[in-house]
Amino acid sequence: MNIIMKYILFFNLLSVAVSLPAFYDDMNEKSLPYLVYLRSSFQPCIGTLIHPQWVVTAAHCYLPYLKIIWQNYTINDQQPTEQELPYEKVISHPNFISTSSEHDIMLIKLATSIQLPKNFQNVELPPEDINMDTQCMVPIWSWDDHNFKQDADVLHTLRTDLIPNSQCIYSYPGKLTKDMICVGVITEMPYKCLEVSASPAICGRFLQGILSWTDGCILGGDVGIFTKVHSYVPWIKKIITTD
């Protein structure tokens, strides 16, 4: 594919919503009640509430001194409260190893169940018989160019398409397995930026992917390799119901 065609694909597939400050009263976060910010002394990650007591994220996220931050709109619809959610345990997939991007998925059990706002649609795990929606939304926190604080301060909403795995495998030989999906645009000139890891890929109303790694910057339109959540639904449900 020549460079002109890649730029055409970039502008056809990429549509970034208005960037809004994280942890403040904005409509973007308000529509994403399942999103949590995983603050740690090392680096932050993004988590996704899939159950009143469970958060899913990437297993590669190293989270010492973890604090789970959630915007609580249930108390006051107009002025949300930044709430820290206590947790009991962190459970990585048993086959994950730090030197590989395979099985890059992890569950966090909250100490108590939370009540998500009734008037918001929650994200769901994909059912076994789903035909995956190719239109996806990827929320991503990043740092403002002039911000040098620990926490990311801008929340973007990226709307893009899934890349066929046949094309992604060709571009990333030996790096893609059947339990991964690709989102973004394959480009020869990766765009660099600083963004929080483990963003979810919400396709339709289902959580289809968790960002494992990228060859550049998702916000710049570069391809991101996501753990395919569909492959791990049995494991997730087993943990949730027995642990």
C-alpha cells in the first residue's frame, strides 16, 4: 500500500471527538460511567467496569500502590464526585508472562459493589455467538503538552474501525495471535505521543478489546494491538462467579 493510500485510510477511519479534561464535569466522561483511572506510583492504566465488583484491564499494567479512581455521577448528576474504589485483589491471566503480549488481560476485584447510574448504558462482555461490530470507540487519556503531572489530564474519544486480522498479520508477522485484534491505521511513519495504556475498544455496546501495545500512538491513528476479550469471556465469568 503506498503512502497516499495510507493517508486516505487515515482520514476515512479516524475521527477524534472533542478532547475534554479528565476528572471534571464534562459530557464525555459522563457518558462513560464504566471507565476508571488506575493510578499507581509507576504509571497509570485504564480499567473498565464489567460488573459492579470487577474491573478488567491489561495484565502488563504494573500497578504498585494502586488507586482506582471513578467519577461517581450517582450522588449528584451535575457535579460528579471523584471517588477512590477500594479493592481486594488483582488476578492476572494464568498464562500471561511479562515477556509476551499474549493473554494480556487482568481482573481487579473491588472491595464492595458499586451502583452504576441507571440512566446510562453499561458496557457488556461480548456473547459467544456475536458477529463483531467493526465500528469501535476507544477512550484514551493523554497528557497535555504543557502538563508534567503524574496524572493524564485529557480524555479523548477515538472512533475508528477494526483492521482485518489478515491485513494486520501481514504487517506484523509473528506478533499477532488469534486472541488479538487490531484497531487504527497501519502506517510507515508511527506518530509519537504519551497516552495511558490499556484503553478499551467498545464496539457496539460490547467490550471487544483491551489495548496491549501499539506501534506508535493510537490518538495519531497508528495501529493498536488489543487483547481480544471474546476469547477470555469463559475465564472472566469463572473468576467472577467463583472468586
